[in-house]
Amino acid sequence: MTFSPLVLMIHLSQHSQANYSIQPIDSCAAACTLRWRQRKLVVDCADETPPLLPSPQDQQWLTNCLQRSPVALVKLDLAMGEIGLESWATACHQAKKPAYLRLSSTPNMPQKLRPWNWQLKRIVDWLAAAILLLLLSPLMLCLAALISVFSPGPIFFEQWRVGERGKLFKIIKFRTMAVGAEHLHHQVMGTQTGLHKLKHDPRVTPLGYWMRKYSLDELPQLFNVLRGEMSLVGPRPWALYDAVRISPDLRLRLNALPGITGAWQVQGRSTLIDLNIVNCGDLTYLNSWSIRQDFKFLLMTIPKVLSGFGAY
């Protein structure tokens, strides 16, 4: 029997507390259990075998289901793994439905402990990002031209990252690797247990090495700041392949608003790739957060960038 996306919507809306399983689309790693709660679709890895919904054959099927449903947002289980999370995040993005990781809330985030100072930080973020984009636009246009000449293909590279309260967003960078390099990620990184960074990554272009050395590839992240997805200063924005490997006891860190620069970027960067140590450092930063500390990290960033400290 064939089910249409509309049937899926009806099933979800009529059975708010019922569990259903959905077989993985081609790129998903595991079957999923769906739960409907107050216009939120909660997606978990299926441990049991609840009533079976149709097996989607492609990404568009899932996108159509979400578009035609009254779902307001989707919450995803980290246990789905990188491929499953990316597949659902892409479908949610195409359906214009926000996607979040399912995380325990924490009362220790700066925005809850110091709400007025945090609001001031966000205003400064937006104003500073707008001014920097205006001032740096000639440089960014030059970099875009160099990429188009010496590395034909897309100028920008977008990748799913984890944002505030676990919201998934696409980070924007200048492309520093060969076209399609992301498909070789795990082949290149192998069994590396720490941060997935490699000093002599064969996928990086000669122009890309130079841009990375002086962090020029990160300039487009100012657009992420303008969109409210990032801050100028904050913890590292985790990619999905790193986020799924974070210890369960440290996953509260994923609730934080990420930044372009921060403690890891100025104190350790590529010289510090242990996931647990980096996350513990981020939690220390969050617990002691202040505007003064952010300003200090901004000032420390300038000499680090000019010297190419720990960049590759």
C-alpha cells in the first residue's frame, strides 16, 4: 500500500502521542521513531518496531511530508548519527521548518544568568558585523575573484553546524577545498578521534591554505552573525561529525551560541584537538561569561590572525 505525504501529515496530527517508525531514506543511517507534541515533531532512533510508515525513496519525499504538515519545528536525536541528522536537516531546510538537536536544557547559559548584558552583546554583534562587512567588502570581493580564477566552482562553502539551543544552521565560509571535498571527509580523516582537522589535508587548494592561515575563509561568517545564528565571540560552532562524538555528559555545551572567535581560537586552535578538553574549556567560558571577557578575546584574536597561529 502506498502512502502519500498528506497521509503522513494526517497520521501525525491525529495521533499526537503515538509512535511511528519511518524507514531510512537512502542517505539515512537508521530507522526513526516519530512523535508529535504540540506542533513539534520529535525524531528518535527506533529501538522498537512501532506501526510502520511508508519507506521514502528520496529526499524530496521527506521534504514534501514536512511542507504539507502543520509541524512548526523538528527535534532530532543525536543518536541518528551524522548522515541521518544531515538528511533530516536538509529536508527541514527545504521545507522551511527549523531543525534542532534534542538536548537537555541548562539554566547556566549566559543569556539566562545575565539577560540584560546578553542583549547588549547581541546588539553589539549585529552592529559590529554590519560595519565589518561594509569595511571588508572590497577584500571579500577580491577573495571571491581569486577563488573563481584559481579554484573554479562555488565561491562559498556551506555546512551544517550546531547553534544556540541545538538549532542547526548552515555556516558560510569561502571555499578552500576542491569541489566535492566533503564527500571524502571520512576517508581522509580515517579513525581520528579528536577534532576532525588535518594539517596536510590533500583536499585543500593552494589558495585555500593561504586563506586558512590568516582566517580569511571565515569572513563570510559575519553574515551568520547578522542572521543571529552566531556571535562575534563564543564557543566553536560544532560540525555534525564532531557533535555526534561529544560525550553525553558534555552535550549541554551544544546549547551555547557559537562564535567566530573565542577561547579555543585564541588559546589552542589546531594545537588543541581533544574533544573533551575543548568542550570543558567552552563550559568554563560560559560559566564565567562577561562582556569584558569577550572584548579581551576580540583583542587577542588580532595578533593570532596576523601570525597565522595554529591555522590550517
